[in-house]
Amino acid sequence: MAEGGSAGGRSASGTPEAEEPQVTLAAVAGAHGVGGEVRLKLFAAGLESLKRHQKVRVGERDLTLKSVRGGKLAVVRFAEVAGRDAAEALRGQLLTVPRSALPPLEDGEYYHADLIGLPCFGAAGETLGTVVAVENFGAGDILEIERPDGKRVMVPFKPGLADLANAQVVVDTAFFA
């Protein structure tokens, strides 16, 4: 997900520099009122996860968060967005921050974005695939693993079933039968 500000600029030749990985915090659901505020669908833990960032990327634009409010429905105002039309033009775009802008983690904690792309192995070391998504439907995280043949398997991210160790996931092969 994108962090505040541009993670990369343009080189002297005009080509994009390598960008820092971005982490998605929300998606713009639409305009709110006539003053340029937007409604957000949050993917992060809550409003506090937005309030800690001053700069965010919305689509391809770097924007400054001017205010964040709401409860179940997040409503934000960007300094650079004036009026309903400009706010409505942001509908459907993702709000991101650079990975480095996220707060540090305690032992045993992880960001979903850090799990995407990790290789998955069985206990005997056999290659099972790669994490392509992390879902949470309320009962805990579920890893979606793409097998080498392109088929996908969903595995609960629970100790003994799928364990994170040394930048890889060790998975109970019973889910691959």
C-alpha cells in the first residue's frame, strides 16, 4: 500500500524510479456532501490507521489528509480536493501509503501486505506455492495460496496449519490433498 507522498519520482530520463511497495488502507466510495469530502471503505484497522498519515496516495496522486472523521463510515477531506465534482472523480481509487510509513510491529505481528508473495512449503520441505491473498471474514486470517499448477487453496493462518518462519509459510499438506 502506498504511504504518504510519492515513493519514487522520475529519473533525469523521465522514467519512473523504483517505487517502494504501497499498502492499501482504503478505497474511495464516493463524494460526501458538496465541500469536497469523500467516503472511504476502510481495509485497515480503523480511523486511527488513517489519522497517523499526513500524506497518502489516491490513485496516481499524492494528497494531504486535512481531516478524518466518522465511525463505521470514514469521511475524509484532502487539502487538494475542492468541491463535489473533484471528490466524485476519486470514486473507486485506492488510498495507499508506502510500507515504510506503517508503524513497527511487535513480535508475532504481521501486516497482510508482508505475507503476499511469500513461498509456501510443506513440513518436509516440498514446494506448495505462493501466498497471493490474505482474507479475513471475521474468524481469523485465511491465506490464499496459488499452487505451481495455477490452482488455488485457502488455508487458515493458524499455528500448526500455516506457520510463518524465516520469510516463508510452512503449511499442513492436508489442505493440498
